[in-house]
Amino acid sequence: MMRLHPVSDAPPMSAGALPRSDMQTLRKLVPYFWPYRWRMVAALLFLVGAKLANVSVPLLLKHLVDELAIPVNDPRAVLVVPISLLLGYAGLRLATTVFTELREWIFAKATHGAARELALSTFNHLHALSLRFHLDRQTGGMSRDIERGTKALQSLVSYSIFTIIPTLIELGLVLTLLGTRFDAGYVWITLAALLAYGIYTITVTEWRTQFRRRMNELDSKAHSRAIDALLNYETVKYFNNERFEAKRYDEGLDAYRKASIQSQESLSLLNAGQQLVIATSLIAMLWRATQGVVDHRVTLGDLVMINALLIQLYIPLNFLGVLYREVKQSLTDLDRMFSLLERDREIADLPGAPALQISQGTVRFENVRFGYDPDPKQGREILHGVDFEIPGGKTVAVVGASGSGKSTLARLLYRFYDVGRSGQSAEDAARAGRITIDGQDIRSVTQDSLRRAIGIVPQDTVLFNDTVGYNIGYGRAEATRAEIEAAARAAHIHDFILAQPKGYDTMVGERGLKLSGGEKQRVAIARTLLKNPPILIFDEATSALDSANERAIQTELASAAQGKTALVIAHRLSTVVNAHEILVMENGRIIERGAHAALLLQDGRYAKMWRLQNSGSSHHNDLAASASTPFTAPTPTTLPHGNALA
């Protein structure tokens, strides 16, 4: 993982965390490559073989040049020069290519395997993070961080294993050859050039890293703005804000352009300085070799060999600055990805936590206190000592004005958040109460087992950009087509789906925008019916439906709730009149509780809400008719796999 203009920097991935060094980032990669360690060893052996063959080419040229000093018409000239040159040169070049390709073939599985594991680990970790993180994230920027991080791993391997390490090996071989066959002056000139080149490259690259980092940040911001505007296409159109969004996007692009220019200017300075160092060292080496030929200290073949060695050495060295920059950039991108991986899992299973065991399905909120903001000074407390019980197989409804804390109950029961506040002490956590299912604190069981036991029909239904059949089947991934269709019939959407040209293969669009609000809600109802869990949450489950469909689906929901524990969150009181108990919430507290008739007799807040909805509604008759629909049904709906929805 949107912010309103202006977009601020993305929040730090780990609060208070110190910047990670390059070595720490590299150490983070070790577990991903460890399973491929023997492939890495084999690849390095082929790499050494390729460089040995490559360095041997100048040696061959030296001997060939020296052997050219053969008298005219000597028959050895035909045999030695053409045949040796062709066979030797071709053989060494072929060996270099073969070893290089074997190295890349052997190591390809390691590179792509590690990249896959890293991307999958990040994906799984993001799903394990709390809802708080996903409400704060910037989807566009986060997706770019993951994309760049995955590519960075492959780039890092390509540049380091396949370029930098081979260059260092070749450098060692060249220095050894120069030191053993000639005087130490050649070695010192080469080392001095390399030292100057390295210091200049590292210094300038470290300085210009800030521009690359800034480019990444601005790229993520611009991408986030574009994604935000496209995801909210209808809202943009509603308020005629196309120009406003285009201006915001252009501001991001312009800032990125300026950062790119700064980066290019610094790159030009880096390249110019590197070429100056290389040119100076080449002149010094060739001058010394030429003087050696004149003084008869070295042969003409030695001069050719030195020149060939320097060309072979400086060609990859010429790109070392680019490689170093790319490696640094790859490490920076990986660091952002590892920062996502290190993001604290606010809601985590306890070590050795058992699975939730359902017997009666009794849900209890015991003196629950909760606030969304970890800092009590920054955010208000939402729930203040909420205490109630949903007996197994019964239905409890929660009503109240918006902002009273009704939907927060569902989020806590699903354990999107834990009771209390994030980061609080053990003592404060104990005072914040607890939520239990059949006496088991939901914090002490695995989240997977908890969420498998609960089904929800949310007020705001968001669908995947896939088919209707896929979205209904999402309630139970292994469901058959017949079971999906049975759930659709129960949700009164089967006929609508069949009326579409592609039936259950009809695409619903981004977030289900091709469907109406009522159609999306019926899809949500269908997939919850398909899941068929022992505990149900209906959060304004029929708010987007017309009265006729609402009454029909209310019967199906009542059937689905038969024998199950159900928490119903509602604004329309007529939909909950037959609940086992009705809770009236206000400002995070339960101010009234009881059955519908008893609450009317109390003539309190619930009775006033009831009179207001009935007298102020233009659909009084619909409300009355809907009020007659109980949360019980004589005949449960049965799916083809044999489990009754009731």
C-alpha cells in the first residue's frame, strides 16, 4: 500500500529504526540463497574457468608475435602462425563463452528462485500485518517498492556475481601475470589507477545516491497519485476534478523530472572523472612498455600482451562505476523491501497457539475497551467497557447512531485489532478486557482458525476484478460450481447472473464497479453463505437492497443464522426486532439492552429511534412487513455438498 494533496513521504517502515548498512542488507539475502549454495559454488568454478581462458588469450598473442621473428620462406611460418593462431584463439574464446554460459545456466535457478521466495515472503507478510498498516499505506508506492525490490535482487546478482566478481578475479590474474613476468612498476601503476578509480567512484557515487533515492521517492509519490485517482475514477468525475488530479500528477512528474536531471548531471561528472583516471593509467603503462621495447628489456610480444591485458581489464572496469551505482541502487531498493518485511506484526499468534475449538459458539465481550490510535493523547477511546454475551445459536443485534462503535465490535471479533491500544503494557492490556469464544480468549488461538469460524457480510462490499463466480467462490476456495450456484440462489442473485451473456463468467470490474450496490451486496451474502461458518456477522447486510429483495434475502439470512451465533449490526431497527437481545450503543457504551418489546416498554433511546424511523419513513408499510421477518426459519437451505446453511 491514499493521501490527499500534498502527498507526504511514506511513513517509516520501522519506527525509530536506524538506516541499514549495505552489509546488513546483503546478510538479509543469505537465507534466500542458502538452498542454492551448491549451485553458487559450481557457478563460481565456471566463472574462474572463464576468466582463466580469457586471460590466456593475451598470452597466446604474445607467443604468436614473438614467433613471427622467423626467417623468410621458413616452412614453420605456415604451420605456427595461421594454424596456431586460429586453433588457439578460437579454442580460448570458445572456452570463455562455454564457461560463461554454463555459469549463467547453473545460477539461473538460484536467482529466480530467491527472487520468488523474497516476493512471496513480502506478500505473505503484508497480509499478516494489521488493518492499521493497510489503512495508512499508499498502495501505488508500496507496489512499486515490491516491484523494484524483486528486480533489484536479480540486478544485484547479475551485477555482482556475473560482472563485479569476474572483474576482480581477472584483475587478480592480470596483476599476478604482470608481477611475475615484468617488474613491479607495472603492478604499482595498475594498483594506483585502481585505487584512484575506486576512491573517486565510491565518493561520487555515495554523494549522488541521495539523488537516486529522491528519484525513487518522487516516482512512488507520482505513481501513488495516479493509482489513487484511477481507483477513485467515479469520485473524480462526480466533482469535476480531472484537472485537479492532472495537476497533482503533473506536480509529481515535474518533481521527478528535476530529480532526474540532478541525477544525470552527477552521473556525467562521475563518468568524466573515471575516464580521466583510466586514460592517465593507460598512457603510463604503455609508455613504460614502449620504453622497455626500446631498451630491449621486453619483447614486442610483451608489449602486445600488456596492451591486450589492459584493454581486457579496463573495458569492464570502465563500467565499474555504473555497476557500483546499480548495486547501490539495488541495495537501496532491497532495503525498502526488507523494511516492509520487518514491519511489526501488530496482531500476531502467540508461540504454540492452538486452533480455536467451537462447541456452543458462545461469544462474549468482557469489559472491552479499545482505541484505534496507539497514543491515548492523539486519539479518543472508541469502546468504554463494553460487556455482553451472544449465547451459542442465538442472535444479538447492535443498533445506534453512526460512530457509536458498532462496526468496531466486528473488527475486534475478527481480530483485525486487539482490545486496548497497540503497544500498551501488560497491565493496561489486562484492564482492556477480553473477547472469548466458548471461553477461549481469541488472542490465545490462531488467527487462521478464528477467521475460519466467522463469516461476515460487510456494509461496504469490495469485490475482486474477476468473474462473479470467482467472487462468490471466494467464500470457500474448494467449492464446486454447483455449490456456488446454490449459494447464489440463496442470495437471490442466480437469475440475475444467468441473464448476463457470460453468466457466472461475467467480469465485475475493479472493486466490483460494474455491479450496483445491491448486486455487490448479494454477491457478498452468497459467498458468506457458501463459507457456512458457525459464527456470523451481518454489518448492515441488506442496506443496499430494495425492500422486496431485502425481505426475501432477510429470510435466507435468518435461515443461515438458524442454529448459529450471529451478531447483527443495523441502522434499520425493523430488521432486528426478533433478535435474542438488542444492544443500543452510544459513544462507545451500551446504554440499553433487551428484547424489542421490552425496549419499547422502557420508552428510552431505542423507543425514540423506533418511533422516528416509523413516523419519518416513507416506506412505513415496507418496514412493518420487514419487521415480521424473524431470525428463524422452519426449513434451512441446504447446499449440494450436504451441509445445511441453517
